[in-house]
Amino acid sequence: MVTVTEERVAFRQRALAKHARTVAADAERLVRSRFGHLPPIKVVLTGDSNHLAKVASQAELDLVPGVPALNKVLGMRKARRNARGVYGVTVLTDPGVLVVVNLAKAATKKDVNEVLVHELTHGHQLGDPASREQQLAYMRHEFGVAKLRRREVRQIEALIERREDQARHAESLASRLPA
């Protein structure tokens, strides 16, 4: 089940937000038919890359208790810096997945369709309990709460790259959505 909300959407981005709300359920059906089960997904549409970073980082911090204050500040800086160039981001939440779409970057309906399919594919990838636990362990490592061995970190980062490739290839499904 996908729920869509809007936060800090500029006037000129309202048509894209409306389009995203309209096609979100269809994008979910496409991804589900291609890959299978999807966890509960909340999609947040925003036109502010700093807000994207804040929402995504806060969702991650809520799942990882005990993060030192300095690591929170550094993590937020890194998230803001990286958010300027991304179309969307997918993070774990309790109980499902949060997808934040950057309408400032996704400037056309076609872009919105591709971002939704791409990020919903990541939602599927993080949906099963084993993937979820592995991602939580990686997040604890990244926030400096619990260290992983270098070999485990390399394995998880390689898995993240494979997931990214799979999501990029899934973007072709977006051509089935109205634009």
C-alpha cells in the first residue's frame, strides 16, 4: 500500500505533485507485478532538496537509537550535500519504507514516473526481513553506533550497487505509466 503526501511543494511543482499522486498506485502495481511483495510505503513529494535530506535523515535516525550528537550533525551535512543531485531517496521506517521524491530535480512527468518506479523498486528490495536487518546493521555502522567488519561492509556496499543497477533497469517500466 502506497500513501502519498506533499511537503514544501512550490506552486510551479503542483502539477507534478498531482501527477505523482495519480500514478503512484499504478507504479506500485507495475513494481509488484515485476518483483513481488512490497512493504507499506509512504511517498513524500517535496520541492526542497534540504527538506528531502531532513526527512530522510530523521527517518533513519529514528531507527538507530544511540547515535552520537556529532555523528548526527555530520550525517545531516552529508545528506544535504548529497540531496542536491538526487531525484529521490528510499529509507527504512517503522514498519515499512519511506520514499522522498525531489520535484525540483524531477522536472517532467516522465522523470516523476521513472523516480517512482526506481524508488518503489528499492522499497521492494528493502521489504523482506533479512534485507531490512542487513540495512539496519549497515546504518548502525555508518552512524558509528556498532561497527561491522570491513568484509561485511564491502559485501553490503556491493549489494547496494547491485540493487541500484536493478532499480535503474526497472525504470523502463515507467514507460507504461501515463505521462
